Amino acid sequence: MKRPGSLITFAETIKGIELNTTEVKLLVQCITESTFRISSPGASEKHSYSVTDQIHLQAYTLQDSDQNILLSTSKLKLLINKAPVRFKFETPDGTVLSEDDHGLGIIWDEDGVTNYKTLQPGERFFGLGQKTGGLDKAGKQYRNWNTDAYGYTPSTDPLYISCPFFIGMSHARYYGIFLNNHSETTFNFGAANNRFSFFQARDGILDYFFFAGLTPADILKDYTLLTGRMSLPPLWSLGFQQCRYSYYPSEDITRVARSFREKQLPVDVIYFDIHYMQNYKVFTWHEEHFPKPEDTIRTLKELNFHPVIILDPGVKVEEGYDVYEEGLAGDVFLKYPDGVPYHGGAWPGWCHFPDFTRATVREWWAANVEKFAHMGIEGFWNDMNEPAVWGHHVPRILEFDMEGQGGTHREAHNIYGMQMARATLQGAKSGMVNQRPFILTRATFSGGQRDSAVWTGDNHANNEHLMLGAKLVAGMGLSGFPFTGNDIGGFTGDASASLYRRWIAQATFQPLMRAHSMINSKQAEPWSFGEETLEIVRNYLELRYKILPHLYSLFYEATQNGMPPVRSLLFEYGNEWKIFARSFEHQFMLGNDLLVCPIESEISIAKVYLPKGKWYHFLNDTLYEGGMEHFVELQHDTIPLFVKAGGILPMQNTVQHTNEPNDGILRLHIYFGSEGNYSFYEDDGVSYDYENGKFALRQMHLNTNQFEIDKQEGQFISRYHAARLYIHGFKASRVEVNGNAINISKINFRFMPAISNFDPYEAYPDALKEIQDLPYLDIEYTKSTIKIIFLI
Ligand code: MIG
């Protein structure tokens, strides 16, 4: 056992502050005003797959006294106790954020390295990526080791993705810790003890970043500055996605696609799961099921579908199979220390596995992806990349390149999926000329948000998974992953109609809206659950396409500051303890203003918690008082949706797919309240031209009786010539637009149309209640600035 003893000397060098203690050396770096880094020698020279940028050092002040060294910036203080060496982080006003346990501190032993931190009174823990358990993870311990978690439950750990980053809350202040280590790591948030929390790295390399911020958003901003942010996804990937294990042969996938169009169900994406391949061989097409893949792809595209294919990492060992032969010749496969390539079992039988930690291997993989992009495939779905092999135990002794630094499967395991997604993105991009591809991966790691969307793997068709899914998506958002979703309906098992409807309703408000189901399970397309469900699902899909302008603007925000579209209530309401209660912790926000409450199947009266403030019922405009619980009646498997007073929601008319232009009229729903702001973003949705200024960004502000739209930034010509302003909760009788008085009109308004075949007004008088006489006004959107004053 080894730990930092007393400080012998310290030196401020170009690397940072080097501490020399009786037993170990440590390096302290000030990275930004709100970020410090502490690492063991050599750690900062190791290649990090998570940290994107070159680390720059930030100025700080240093005060040296007998007992300690104090490093401070305007936002954060680090006190280094000298005997023994212990670290304590404080806010500038002296509130403790996190401190080493005085007796234990940092310990190196047979478990690797463990940093023990004193549990602060009432300390809470959030995020840590794709983790089960509550919103507040206090009292739990988690392990990071990417795992094919087929059959997982609401308490399984680990799952598919590792993200050793969490946000902590102590003394009502926030901090974040990112353990920059992709070997197996463990986080204890006060599990089975009342003394400490800890984080532990099995490889013995200590390297963590400490973030301080006034809000969780500040911390996420710093963390994503360090580990990167996603770039804008293609707009079509935010449409509805239909998957099945598997749609084949060719006639089957095109039949499903046609059915969507015939039944007028808005959709953009359809998937090819593993049966499109010949004997599951990656980068092949099945000769009988898909004899003319180009034709199938063309047919799908004519139907305005964007086809996505699955890619598994295992390459079948088979003489004469070109991908295998070329891989062998190019020396791309993982090997044992004696140079013999590794054989692992997967769908194709015995496979070799590419070493995605080598640049040339990523290029080889990318070249194969590129060929498929040239065929018209625009989306690539990376599966089985934990990596998963039959028997689940990839030998730890396999050797990896690790960007030339060398390593074994112990170090490479958790970033394997991430590097596969990176290689896939690389290939897709070079194969698609100035068009954005869509990459989806099952396994990844901190920083993987840069390359791909993720889903939560093989969930099950039950209520537990419906609710868990909402928490996982919000939890991943807190951890820097904005583009996430769950298999709608549940992957394994058979969803009831009610469960499916509730899942569709919930996923309408989640970033990735993908329905998927297991081979041999009941068919699970929207029409497989009866006519009534079909009508209801169509309503939700239409609503999804109406809110695309909102969703897309939220994705733009994710590219700018790392804020996820789906936001845990922690972001705004962390000081309201009810948000952590078991019955409310599934609730989430889509953006700042829209509150979504997931509800189990068959439930017709729901209990929700509305945070402080005033809230409008999204479907019927009833005003609710926040800071308390409410019971809400639910018809037709709707879910409770509320908009915050002061909220702004941009929408469009519904379209059948994202290739279909909207009608040029922006629907702006504004909800009376004292303050609301919105960044409304548009671009062409498909190319990278936005990087060269081809975007349209307009800031909107709502302040009681005044609504303003600022001048556009960027050179994209907006899709909208007019805006129809729906005014919710305003008492105004007159209005002035840029100084000119105009009339307020009234309209019978419904967010979701009635269920036509069933005539809800006969069968269910209250169903999807329309808003009676909603006031609105039409304005020219092309005016360079717009100022609206509501007058009584
Ligand atoms: O061993 O490709 O999570 O979505 O449909 C199963 C078949 C492999 C697991 C994925 C699932 C996918 C399935 N895959």
C-alpha cells in the first residue's frame, strides 16, 4: 500500500505544480478558472481518448503557509494540506465542495488507486452516464466495464456504456469529477458506509478533473469543453425511426416502408438488422434476401426513407471472404501476446476483431463503410461493440495499439465501441459528400458523444423499463450524451397496446425516437396493435414532426454548450427535494420549458410534481400552481405535459418526413409569464454548410406583456415567411406589432387531433381536449426585428 505522505517539496513548472511527497509524486494543474486536474506522474502524457483539446494551463494565485498551499481562481479554491497531502475543493466563499478523507486520502493497493472523499452532509450524486438506480445515486456503488447486458433490469450494473463523470451536490453547491481513465473503474457514492465516497481505477493511474460551477449546466459546459460536443445530426435522424430484428427479405422491408406511407404515419428511418448480411459477414449483402441492394435502397429512398444498416465488429474467419483476407493482409486484427490472432465467437461464427485503437485500422474500416455510403446508406448502427462475444470474456491479455502507446484489453475494453463508432463516422463522412451521416452505437465511453448517438440496449417490454428508460436518457444527458433513446415498446417481450402507446408518447419527447423489437417477438409496427392504437400513434408522430423545430434548436444548443435536449429536473430545480422522490424522479424537461411525465401503462390518473412557478397543461391550457403535487386525469394513454409560464415553443405544421417542406409558417406558442428566452435555430438540416455561416439563429424573449424576436444571425434563408403566434394565458385584448396595432384572432385549437375512426367525442367526451378559442395573431417573420406589445 502506498499513499501520499507529507509534502517534502513542491515546484511550479511549465507542467503545473509538482508535489513531491514522502511516498508519491503528484501533479496539480489549473485548467480553467473552474477546473483543476490532479494526476499521478506520467498520466498527463498518456493519450486520452476522451480529452479532445490540448490542455492549456490557467493562471491562479498561490499562497503558501505552514499547513497548506492554497490555489485560487475567481471561481474555485484548492487547499492542499501538507502533512499528510490531502486535497480540499471550496467555492470562493469557502463552502466545501469536496475533500479527501483525512485518514484515507488517496491509496494505491491491489485494487489500483482509490481516492476517498469525505461524505458531506446530505451530499447527492448524479449522472455517471448510463447507470441504473435513482436520479440521486447516493448510497450506490457502480462499476465501469462496458457490458452486453442482455436481460438487464432496473438494478443491473454495469450496462453497455461507461462514463466516469458525475456531478455532485454538497451544501447546495455543485461540482463535477471526471476520472480520466478508461480502464475498469469503480465509483462509490457512500454505498455500505457512512464515511466516504470514492473513485477507483484498477490500473493504478490517478487522473481526475474537478469542476466547479454555480449550476449543473456550468459543469456540463466545462466537462464538454474538455471531452467534446457533438456536431449537428442530420434532421432526418430526429424523425421517427422504425427498426426490427430483422426486416428481410427485400420485399419485407419495402412493404413495411410502404405501409407507413399508406397509413400516413410520419417517419424518416428504417433499419437493416443482421439478416441483410450473407452469413452475418460484415460488409456483405445476403445473396437471396437482398439480391439487388442498390434497388432496395433506391426504393426506400423514393419512399423518403433513410436506410440505416447494422455493423458488428467481428469479422468472420473464412478463406476467400474479402474483408477477412484484406484484414489479415493489412494486419488489422487483435492478437495475443504471441502474435496469434484472437478468435472470438459471434453471429458469423469464429471471428477476428479489428483493433480500432490504431489509426490505420480505423482507416481500413472507414474505407469499407465508405463503400456502403456510396451505395446510398446514410446511417450506420454499431452493435456488439463492448465488445460482446459468446461467453462474454474477451481475454484480457489481447494486445492493442492504443495510438502507438501499446496496451492490453484491460485498458482498451471500455473505449473499443467508441473507437469503432469513430472509425464508422470517419468512413461515412468521407463517403457522403457534404452530407451528415447518422451513427448509432451501443457501447461507447466519455467523449463518445462527439461521434454518435446511443441507445440503451436490449430493454424489455414492461413498465419498469419504460420508466427506467426515461431515467437513463436524462442521466446520460447529465453526463454529456445528448442524442439518446430507448427501444420503443421494449426490445424483448411483447408490449401491450397500452404500454406501446405510453412508450410512443414518452419517446415523442426524447432525442432518439426509435421503435425496435426482437426476432420472434410479436410484430410491433404502429399498426400491429389495433386501429385505435394506430390513430393514437399517428397523433404522436404528427406531434413529433410538429416539434422538430424545437428539437433541432435544442440540438444546436448541445453543439454549443453541451446541454442535452432532454434535461433532468436537476438542471433548474435542484433545490426542490421532491424532484428526487421515487415517484417523480422520472420526470424530465425537453428544453427549458416543456415538462414531460412518463406514466406506466393502464394508469388513467397520474400523480405529478410541478416545480415552483406556474405551469400550463400542454393539451388544454389549464393553469397549475407549481411547488406541489397534482393529480392529472389521462385519457387514451396520454401522458402529462406541462409548459412553464414564460415558455416559448416553436413548431411547424406536421409533415410526413423531413424531405417534405413545411408550409412556411412558424407556429410560435408563447405562455404568459415574467421571463422566457429561446434560441431558435435553423439550417438546411443535411449538410455542413452551417459551419460556414449558413444558419439562421434568432433570439426570442418573452417578458410579461412584451415578446421580441431579435435580428437573425447567420446567412441561411429561413424556411418561414410568417409566424403564427399562439398566445396562451394572455389577458390582452389588443396588440402592437412593431408599433402597429393589429387584431387578435381566435381559433379552436388542438395540439393533437381527435381519434377519427373512433369519434372520441362520442366514445370519450374528454379525449384529447381541444383548447377552446385559443387567441393567435399572424405576423411577418421576415421583419428584421419584431417587437410585440400586448395591451389590456
Ligand atoms: O445478439 O443484431 O442490442 O438491438 O437487434 C443480439 C441483433 C445482437 C443486439 C442489439 C439489438 C439487435 C440484435 N443485437
